[in-house]
Amino acid sequence: MIRAVLFDLDGTLADTAPDLAYALNRMREARGLPALPLTLTRPVTSLGARGMLNVGFNMTPEHAGYQAMREEFLDLYARDLCRETRLFPGMAELLDELERRDFLWGVVTNKAERFTHPLLKLLGVHHRAACIVGGDTTGRTKPDPAPLVAAAERMNLPPAACVYLGDDRRDVEAARAAGMKPVVARFGYLNGSDPEAWRADAMIDEPIELLCHL
């Protein structure tokens, strides 16, 4: 019996793409490069700094200057966490309905806690979440199931009582490994991949459809 819903953050609970793109474009402009359109950066938003620096500077973690660029990017992002970020359309209504039906809900993201907690506060939902697990909470990140297992423990629930909604293959893999029901948010970023190949239990095109899978 499902008793809780866990959400990925970037590309699932909230549309963070504009503010991550803004940080990247500030870096490009400082180097005399033109700003990139959101259409180029949006698909890799769920990959965070790694995805953004790859799109913006063709730079991977193996590059000698990657770490310094990553820190610059994250510092810029931290200054404008919620400039344009919003809950996805229909998400506020879904959260209201989950609470009305006495479901717990929480957030499990690969985003570090220093960004996750302030952002959820700025979005006005931090105090409502039954648990919040960031990318550095357990020392492991998705697709490792540890963050999801930790979230279930914080809610005093078995993983099988939880649905996990995400927009990336690693979300499905982590949920499956944790013993949770994986559902794909097709309205999210999807990292340029075809979610049909991820073998999730279900896929939804708008947040409120999740209620049909609980």
C-alpha cells in the first residue's frame, strides 16, 4: 500500500532550468562568449554543473580546469537560486491533494543540501516536506539507492510503501534498487533520452496524473 511520494527536484518538482542557465551564461559573458538559449541547456539541467559545463564550455570532469569552473558555476548559481525557478504547473495542486489524502511527501535529489534547503524554502514548500535528502546527505548519489532508502527511513516507512517520481533514467534505477515504485515525469528534462526505455512502472505528462498511480 502506497503511503508516500518522493520527488526528484530539478525537472520534477521544480523547473530550475532558467536559473542554472543564467549562472552558466554569466560565466560565458564574462569570457566574451554569447549567451546560450534555454533550448540548449534545458535538456541537461538534471545533470547539474556537469551537464551545464559540458554544454557551455565542452568541459568534462577530466579537464584540468574543471573543478575551478565548477566552483565558479555553483557560486554564481547560489546567488540567484530562485530568480525564475518555479514549481512545475500543476505541482502545487498535486501537493495539496496528497496532503488532503494523508500521503506523506518528500524530496530526494542529487542537488547538494546547501542549494536544496534554501531553494525549497524560497519555493514555500520546505516546511511541508516529510523528508529532504540531498546529494551529499548520505555520501552517495542516485542511481545508488542509498538516498531513497534514507528518505523512507526518515518517514518510518518501508521503501515498498513509496513512489518515486523523477525525470532521469538514474531516478528509475535508484527507485527500482531501493524497492520503490518508479514513475517518470515526462514533463521534465529527460536528459535527451527516451523514457520508454527506462522500464518505469508508469509515466505521467502532468503532475496531477500521479494520483492515478497511488
